[in-house]
Amino acid sequence: MKRIIVTGSNGQIGVELTPHLRKIYGDKNVLATARRKVPGTVSEGGPFELLEVRDGKTFSELIRSFKADTVIHLAGILSAKGEADPQGSWDINAGGCFTALECTRENGAAFFFPSSIAAFGPSTPADNTPQDTIQRPTTIYGVAKVTGELLCDYYHLKFGLDTRGLRFPGLISYEALPGGGTTDYAVHIYYEAVSKGKYTSYIAPGTQMDMMYMPDALNSVVKLMEADPARLEHRNAYNISAMSFDPGQIAASIKKVIPSFEISYDVDPVRQGIAESWPNSLDCTAAKKEWGFAPVYGLDRMTEDMLKRVKK
Ligand code: SER
């Protein structure tokens, strides 16, 4: 990667990945794009352009004029929000991905696709979920993620496009709050632990989901995109996860630092239903073997760092 375009730069990952890439590759070599310009490091720390990802003409022109060799396509609507507007979510998530792939092909760049644990469904083996397995998701977000994975395979096979992707678990960060996701509780809990000393979870106790601290996610994107292509057997997306926990376990981890912290429950049936349809824990062997995936943060280490950094 030398000249990189990032879509969805204002989103939870983009807000951190854009500055991270600028630090590694140089500010002027990373073009941030988003539908809206918001003040901050993304729009002010290097080049920025407005882009609606379904506008293929502008998208392709930006890749060409920026002389980009890599497109990091992050723009999308998260799982729970997607259920409130399935057509709109499909349009942005699947339509946007197809447009992004086509523009990338026109300009001969490499492509990064953020898939998700949402690309699995109730018929997927839930424990130690294999890299290659049943993918029949029951959310429109998941349907679009499977579509994106298949399109990445297709563009690689048919056109030789250098497609690479990660199935992100819930991402936890202190810089930006996620919006409209199912795993968001694992971010909100830290903010409310610091500001209120307690948290009411919309996810029920005992519901295990894969998670990862943002620094490990950022490093994983760079590592995968820099990996030797000859070693990559999967061009759709790799299982990655750093930990798996339920609300009770993250609460117990917080209690080690804030002993008075208390969790209670008010379960949201929509997000609980989505969470139950996703795996409990992923098998990340392929990512480790093919490009050296190696997260460093487990639950307690992440908790200590989050509680130090989250602002009241
Ligand atoms: N974190 C996402 C969500 O909850 C999953 O990719 O929607």
C-alpha cells in the first residue's frame, strides 16, 4: 500500500484507521472520503473528499486522480440499524460494495472488504466456527456481507483483482462510538462504567460474541494488506477474533478495576435475536497461518486500557 483511498472514513473503524494509515504511509498518501465532512483529524489531517459510495463515476474518478493503489472500502450500515430499513441497508452495503469493486477493477487497485461475524447465521456451527462453513445469515446486513464476500471471490477469480477481507467481530474503541450495531453494548458498557458506575445491557447474560480491541483491528488490516499474495488462499474474508465473552464476563472484568460497578439487563428482542444468530467463537487458524494474524489484547488488558482512556 502506497496510495490509499478510505471510504466511510467517519465511521467507527474509519475514524481510527484513517489516521493510523496516515502515520504509516504519510498524510498526503491517504485520501479520506465520506458522505459528510465533519471537523476532526479525518478531514483535517490529510486529503479529504466527499463521496457517496454508490456514485461510481465520482468514485472511479477519485481513484484515478489520486493514483490510488489500494481501496479500503469501509462505508456501510451496521446490523441493528439495517433491520429498520432493509432496502436502504442492502443498497448501501451490497450496492456500494459492488460499485466499489467495479471502480477498483477499472483502476487496477487492491481492495479491502470488511466482512463480519454477521456473515454467519443460526445454521453455522456456533463454537470454533470454521473459516469455510455454512453461511446463511438472517439479517439484511449479514446477507449483504455474504454477498460482498462472494463478489470479492468473483472479482479475484474473473479479473485477478487483489481482494482481501476480514470478518470483524465486535470492535471496541475509545475514540469513536459505533452506531446501530448489535455488539455496541461492549463499547457502551465502558463509557457508562466510567460516567455512571453501572450499565443496563440490551444483550442477555450468557450470550457469547467475538470481540476485538481496535488497535488489534487496525494492525490486522495493515498486516493483511501487506501480506504476500502467494500465501493467501482466501480472497473473500478471514475469520478474526481476539476474545469471546458475554455481558457477565465483561462486567466481571470491569469489576476488577471498579469493584462497585453493577450490570443489569433490559433485553432488546431485536438485537438479542441477532446476537443469538451469530457464532459464539470463531476459529482463526486460517488468518494465523496465511498472514500471521496475532492479536495482543485479551479482555482484562483491554478493560484496563479502555477504563483509563474513556472520557467521562
Ligand atoms: N459490530 C457489528 C454489528 O454489531 C458486526 O459486524 O453490527
